[in-house]
Amino acid sequence: MRAAYGFSIYTLNEGVKVDLGRDAFEEKLVAFERVTASRGGRLSGVEAIRITGAREAIVRFGSNVL
């Protein structure tokens, strides 16, 4: 069983889960802004985002993304 830790937030419009972990929240939120900017400000088709650091984000897409 995997231990649960850290903080997660959900976007208001799309309901995308954003895992932030336990520290460096300001840097991670800047990384999240870069992810959304790279998608034109939209997160449609994205199921979840794990921000692992200021320069790394793992984006999981839904099965119906074109």
C-alpha cells in the first residue's frame, strides 16, 4: 500500500487533480502555470497533474484526448 502525503488541489472548471506534495509550493504553482500556458490556458482532456518540482510535471491525459 502506498502512503498518502502532501497536498492536492482541484481546478474549478475542469476538476483536474493537481498533486503538489509537501514543499516548495510557490515554485510548483509556477510550474503549474507553465503547464496551463502551454495548453492555451485550457486543461480539457487532462485527468491529473503531478508537480514534482519547479522544472518537472507529469500530466495524465484521459482516454478520449485527440
